[in-house]
Amino acid sequence: MTESFRMGPSYKAWEPETVLDFSAQGGFAVAVEMCNGTGACRKKLSGSMCPSYMATLDEEHSTRGRAHALRAVLSGKVPNEDYTGKGLYRILDLCLECKACKVECPSNVDMAKLKYEFLSSYHKVHSMPLGHRLFARIDRLRPLPMFATKSFENWFHGRSATGSGSRGEVILFHDTFNTYNTPAIAMDATRLLESAGYRVILAQRQCCGRPLISKGLLVEARSAAAQNVEWLSAHAKKVTPILGLEPSCLFTLRDEYPDLRRSEEARLMAGDCFLVKDFLLQERERGRLELEFTPIHGPVLLHGHCHQKALTGTDSTVASLRWAGYAVRTWTLVAAAWPGLLDLRGNTSTCPWPSVTNGWHRLSGMPGPQWRSWPTIFRAGNRFNTARAGRRVIRWSFYGGVFPHESIRTR
């Protein structure tokens, strides 16, 4: 009982300089040490953690394996230089940054946050591949002709607002994808909010920085956050709700900005940010809003967005679908790691097989009757988390499909 402890009297870990704020965890090294080795991340058939391990069944691709690798560097078992080495990069590369470990790990290890910080240090030593640089700056590429012929901003500013605006103002944080790729979703959300009596104001903003964060470009992401916090905190001080459509973008404002900026303004703004459906449900629960819809009947199989599941859960999505008249069923195996099938990290050229393996692993858990008796509609946060996989899978705008604005009747 006195030997082979993970930490002995001589144990000492060095603390790397960080861009993100790890003070709530006690520092970067302590955030790594939060892993107690229980191995809950080695699940194969339930939950979301850890999708890359479920695909490879390799210990180094589990949350525990990655924490052990980081601990080995910080504790001096391997040279400090390995902190920016290609070996550690390879171990962390297949992390999907889904944040499932943040909620499912008994110690709440946030491997996504640790990976962001590692990549920030790694790319100071190693040049970043061109493809990663382009993905990180995807917001600057969106206004190309190959995307929507009319952006959401052009549509918004070229029309006359509808509705009375009697319920007050809301700020709409229109993300890059819904501005340039799928503007119909943002259009439907605007019509919905106006039909419900709100005056919609477009946020003065730039890209939230999610692509930059996912590639470890934290210094640049911090600059983007500073500008957005400056613009949006003014609304938060007036308690004007800031609403978003895309979970990964909205939760960047709520989850990453306080760590990037380390300011009271960022924390204030984060507390004033909501997904549109969460905001409407909250207003309904408080007795401030009631909407009626033309009855819509039909079953829906729900796939939840990974960041939404980790940070707030999908109860609001289920409630929204049921509010509109749908019968909803969530399927944990499918919902747990769909990004693995699509590899939304932008790394399909370097590691496609774990993505495909993980996606098919999840789909194979669905029994045959489930495919036959339920329509193959998977509703995620709202976009892109769909794919053609054996049977037809339909991408359907959450706001246009669930809340058709023309069928709303307000009380």
C-alpha cells in the first residue's frame, strides 16, 4: 500500500503558459490531473464519451489515455519539449472536441479545452497545414458565389419588418453558416420571432471564432472574442437577450469567451446568450408568451448537437418539437457522436476511417424496426449533422420545419 501511487512525495508538474483561463480548475496541470483513471471514457455502447475510442478501441484515443499522455509530459516522465511534439499531437488529433467528457466524465475532465490549449502551443513550433488555416478562417471565405445567392444579411436589410415588436427587442447573432450557406434557417427564425411579437435586431459581430479555437489559434480567437464582447456586452447590460441559431457558435460565446477574455463583461454577456428555442421556451414557462401552431403530426428521431448535449442538454429541443406537434424519440447511439460520421473538424483527408467507423458503429446500433417505422429525419442543432447513410437522411431546417411561421397564432 506504499508503492506504485500515481503521485508520490516527489511528484511535481510544471505549468505551461496558457491563453485560456484555467483558474477555475486550479491551472492547466490540475485540469489534466482531474482525470482519476476510472475509465468511464472506455464505454462502447452507451453515452457519448469517448467517440474516438469507440471507433479505434485504443486506450490512447480515450479521454483517460490523452490525460495520461499530457500528465507524462507535465510531470517530467518525458522531456518538456514533447509538450509540443508530434507524438502528443497524434494522440490528441482524433479528439472530436465534442465536450462529452466535460459532462459524462465523473471528474468532468474537459479534454476539448485542453486540446485547444495544446494546439495553440504546438502551432507556435510547427507550421499549420494550409487546409487547417483555411478551415480556421472559414468565415472569411463564405461570401463566395458558390454559396447562397442572397445572404441572410442582404435579405434582412432589404425587407420590411413584420409584427408589432410589442414584446421588446432581441439581438440575433447570425452565424457564418446561416448567413452565407443556409440563410433560409435565419430567415425563418426572424419571421418566427417577429410573429411572436419581438423586434429583431441583427448583432454587430464578427465570426465567433469557433473554427479558430478548434485549430488552436487561441490568440486570434481571443481578438475576435474581444471585439464581439465589446459589441454584445452593451446589450447584455440592458438585459436585451442575445439569441443564436447554431449551437456550436452560441456556446462559444457562453463557454469559451469567459475563458478567453477573463473579464466581467464576457461573463455578463455569456449569461445573456440563448438559443432561439431555449429563449422561447423560457418565455413560455414564465407565462410571458404563448404560441399556437397549425397541428403538425408525425414522428421525429432526434439527433442532438454534441455541444448542446454537453452544456445544456437536448430537453429544450424535444420540448420545441412536441410544442409544434411532433412525436419525438431520441436515440442515444445515433445522437452520441454523429460528428464522427461527418468529421466536422475538417480533417477528413488525414483521418477519415475513424470518422466513418464511428458513424456506422452508431447507426448499426439502431434496430431494423426503428428504420422502418420512423422517418429518417435527424434533427440536430439545425445544420450539417446529417448524411446519406444507407437509408435516406434528410436535412431539415429546425425553424422552418418545426415552427412554420405562417402557421403561428399568438395569444
